[in-house]
Amino acid sequence: MNTQNLNLVDKVIELAKKFGSVDTEVVISNISETTVEARRGNIEFSNVSDNSSISLRVIDNKKTALVSTTSKDEKSLESLVIKATEIAKNSLENPYDVLAQKNQFADNLKNKNLEIFDHKTDDFSNTSIFQELALTADKASYQNDKISNTDGSSAGCSTSEFILCTSNGFKNGYKKSSFYISSSAIASHNNKMEREYAFEQRTFLEDLPHPSEIGELAAKRALDMIGATKPSTGNYPVIFNERISSSIVGHILNAINGEAVSRGSSWLLNKLDENIIPKNYSLIEDPHILRLYGSRPFDAEGLPTRTNKFIENGILKSWIMDLKTSLQLGFKSTANALRSSSSLPYPGVGNIELTGGDSTLENLLNEANEGLMVCSMIGSSINQNNGDYSRGASGYWFKDGKISHPVNECTIAGNLVQMIKNMKIANDSRSYLSRRVPSILINDMTIAGN
């Protein structure tokens, strides 16, 4: 951690005490990003940015204020503290905005190295590394004559530092890194164009696949979509390919998020301790998996992160909660506080895995026999109160358990409560993703096409 920043948070805390603040919390966030975009052998965009902010939360007699600044000089810091203190005094009371207590804090000595920061990042300050990655991926994407064009390829990295300090004794931080390569290809046939993409992200640059593999995969996916047609309208099985199956889990996570539950706007509102998915499946958060971007030693309120079984053997066991929502709902926090540089804490997850699948994708295809395998989706119409679901989709029609032909320009619809209740999952999730979600079969959905 940056020693200068550690000294800086101490300074802000002391200033807050000087001006009469009771409970204070300081967050320093530093983010550096590099992005390079290439197309047809040329670099079309290259950008390096650095953003740093200091956020101060003041809680005075159950009244809260949050103020941020990008300046670190003495005058700006004093102004930050004075402004936050004044705003808090004139705010409405909120008994649920609290700081973690000393007995809740993560123990700095017990924090293990989660390997979420590539210490070679200083070697990557030159954009030429990412230019080469983007150019190589893009070149690989248009080697086939049927690839008429590309949307380009990009590569880049992001490094961040998060430091949290509270007036009642917590001070710690961590760094994270992320590297990515993406590529998009456009295939043409009979005056029709099909666009597809490939994307890979890793915490360490050395773990990324070769950029040519990503370009080639984007091209293959685009070529495979040549001749796509609208499917027939009707009710059929739908398989959400593991490329996009995490979207289903995302809807579950939104529905069990403490903020949604406390507002009463969740299609799983009254389902706690009930069976909501097949009994052999579980939805588990593990924030301590090495080299995964969603790992972290403590949450944004200083609580030690831990394994959470939100759904265990099909039964909804817990909401996703930070301190505020746990108090509102009458539970203990699940140590799921997140925050941006200028926001109050809010509940959210990092690494998540849907477990229990023992079928291959081929098994799912054979079991479903005929239907749609979705590989890409656009748009979204989700009723957060009752779970009604509708999305634009494209992918492949399968028949007799085999891929038949590509399809596009269709809509799939159903109700999430019933969809997840009867789903069946495969065992093809990718271990290097923060959301490990395998392909998912929903036996009966409405498909609107021709």
C-alpha cells in the first residue's frame, strides 16, 4: 500500500475530530487505466488515465453526509471536512447508517495474500504492449475471406488501490489488477452481416490467452452465425450457454440483494428459507479464491469477507447484506459491502458460483431434444416485483440433441420464479471467471420468432 495515502487518511480523520465529527470514515481510491483499440492494422485509439479521490463519510447523531474531493492539499482537506460536518448537521436522521464496531473489523494480521495484484504492472506502463496485443487479435479476426469487416480489437489494463480508515480504529487497504483482450468480427454472406465477439480478462497479464486465439474465436463465432434465421414461434426448451448463463444468476443476485428486499421490490421477497431452485444446486460466494478479480480480504466497511452460501441445496438461506441493510432486515451483515469512490456502501458480491451440475452441455442438448441455445442477448425487460422476463436473443437451434442452424432476431420470455425452480445445469463453467456459472437448461419458455 502507498505509505503517503495511509498517512493521508490519518490526516483526514484527525481534521474531522478537530472540527467536531463523531464517527468518520475515509476512503481513498486510486484507479489507473490503459486502453488501446486497433482496427485493420491501425491503432485507432490509445488512452492512459489516472483517477484519485478521497471520500469522507461523517455520521453525527444518526445524521449522515458523504463528500468527496480529488485534491490532497491542506486547504482542500479542511474544506472537505467542514462541508461534510455542515451537511450532516442539516440532514435527516437515519439510524441505519452506521460504522462497523471494533469487534467486527477484519484482523489485519490474518489477511492472506489473495494474489489479486500483478506486481509487474510498472513494466506495463508503456502502451506498446497493449498495442501489440490489440493488433495481433484484430489481425487474427479477419483472416477468413468471409469476414468482411471488424469492429476492431482492444486490449488494456486497470489497476486500483482501495484504502479504508475509520475513526474507531480500522485502517487497511489492498490493490487489484485486471487485464483484458477483446475482439469483434463481422461475417458477410448473401448481403447479410453477422457480428460476434470474444473477450477474455485475467488478474495477471501472463494468464491471458494468446491474442490471436481471441481474434480467431471472434471470427469463428461470426462465421458460425452465417445464414441465421428467425425460429418458429412457440414454447420450447431454452439452453443458456455458459457464455451468457451468468445473466440468470445476476437476476437472482439482484432479487436477494438487501437493498431490493428492504424496499420490497424483489420477486424473491417472501422466499427466505424456501426451496427456489432444484435441491442439489447451491449458489456460493467465495471471496478468497486466488487470482480472481472478485476476491478481497475485507469488505468496504472493514468486515472480514467470508464464504457465503446464499442458496444451499436449493434453499434460499440468506440475503446479500451490508451493515445498513442487515440492520433494516434484522440480520447480521454478510460482509458484502461495496462502494465506489463517491458513494455510500451498498451490498454486492464478488466471486460467485452455481454448483451441483453433473451434466455435460451435450447431455443437456440430448435431454431437451429440440429448442434454442442462446449465446447472445440484447435488451432486457425484467419485472423486479414478479419476475416476468423477456429478452432479445440469438444463438443456435438444436434438434435431436444436435446443433441444427444459427438463429437470431427472436425474443425469449418466461417468469424467473418458475424458470429457476425447474432449471437444470451443466458442469461447463470456467474456473478463471469471478462468476462461475455453467450452461442452464430451462425446459419451457416462450420463443417469439416467425
